[in-house]
Amino acid sequence: MPLVPRTTAATAGQPRLLYVCSGQGSQYAGMARGLLAVEPLFFRSVIRRCDEEMDWSIEAVLGGDDPRDLADTSVAQPVTVAVQVALAELLRGYGVMPAAVVGHSVGEISAAVISGALPLGAGIGWRPAEVSRWPLLAVPAPCWPSKFPLKRPKS
């Protein structure tokens, strides 16, 4: 079951919300520490679900209780995904739902989990070496300029 439903219906005149998930580089020591302290129901519970997929604790890294370095890609990427997914779940708990979710770089993993296209366990436990084996999909949008047509890869 997706953490956030894939689509929501918007009535005429109602603004539609887009979540944009950032890539690596947005992390910093102390990020999300306040949310861990004041939002145990949604935020902390998702972080703990992410911890179940790791052999180290994302919660401990966020809380400053683990000396792992956020400059290390193997730490920064799962922590970034966990924080973004937990934040989406927190917002869902307040009734804030996106009409769409997009991401850049590791944010694409976050967006896939938030949208329900990828299970939490697969999203948080992915390894960069695995990505080269994943099939890629491009979906045309009606607003794309015709000078950038999508082409099928040759078999």
C-alpha cells in the first residue's frame, strides 16, 4: 500500500500540490532533528520503518547519536530518502496530499516510494550499483515541445 495515494482529485479552483524531492547534497547535520522530537506518530514511525531495512540506524544518524558522516553517499542517500518519505507521510497525516511527486537523482527514489510505485523497503534499501539493472521509463507529457519527441529504444 502506498504511503501517499498516487493521485488526488482537485475541484475547480482548488490549488494542486506538487512534491519535489531533492537529490543528494541537501542533507546536513541536524536535519529533521526537530521533527523527530515533536512528530513521533508519523515522522518518527516512518524513520523507524526505514531503520528496519538497514544494518545501521537512520534515526541515530539524524539524532546525532551515530558518528556516520552525511558526506558519505552510502549514508546520505538512505537518510535523504527516509526524511523525504517521512515528511510526505507526516503531511498526509495532516491531510496534505500531492497531485504529483517528482524527484531529482536520489529524490527520484523518494518520489517513487511516496507515489507508491516502489515499496518502502525497496526504496530505502536500494544500492547505487543496482540502479544500472533497473529498466528506465520515460512518459511523455502533453506539454512537451514536439522538437523533443520520445523515441523507443532499439531492441
